[in-house]
Amino acid sequence: MRTSRSIELISARTTASGSALFSEPLASDETLIAEVRNSDRGELFCHRFQTDQLQVISGSLDLIVLQDRRLRCIHLRDDEPIWLRIPPGVPHGAINRSSRPAVVVNAVLRHGASDPRDYQPRAIPRALAREWSDLQAA
């Protein structure tokens, strides 16, 4: 399966029923829930055979994406339900600047076996060191 190399922001389809708001799930091979604790420093990771589809369901965080030799910061928060789709080969990481943990759902699409290198932090390209530092301090 060939995948796009561009990130996508996807509006979450929601339905209200009484006092509950339901979010329609995305198709996935597995669903993970992660708690991202407060940190003013982020690290970039890159999956070789996995598409991450992320939605913050509690709290907020800044997702940093390295694409087309540029760093991009995308603010995700629980009161603006969107999915962020990150295809294989796109380095990304999260920074939670809030005092409370952020809870994130990841509707993972697998395109092959996981590689142990996927979970090792990647070095920031030297040409982007200043921009990375500015994002960390924002």
C-alpha cells in the first residue's frame, strides 16, 4: 500500500446524544491511548511502516512535525476535536506545555512490522537547530 507523505488534518465527525458527544472512530489496525505529561522539551520520532492518526481527548499539546525540511507546530486540544494523520517517514513529536497530562488516542494503521528504530529519538537537522530551539521555548 502506498501512502501519502503529507500530514492531514481531518475534522472529527461527532454526534450528540443527550449529554454525551460521540466521536466517530477512524479505521485502524489497533487503537492506542497515551498520556503525555508536562514537558518543555520534545523529541522527534519517525515510524517506517506506521501511520499515526492522533486525537487529543483530554488536555492539549503541541505536535511538532518535520516535513519538507521545515518544522511545523500544530496545537491540538480537547475542545477542538480533529484527527491528525501522520504517514510513515514523517518525523514528529509532542510537547505538553500544560500543567495537566494530555490524553491522546492513536488509531494506528500498520503497513509492515514495527522497527525498533521507530522509537528512538531522531537528531534535529543542524540547519533547523535554531527553529527547533525557538519551538521548544514557545
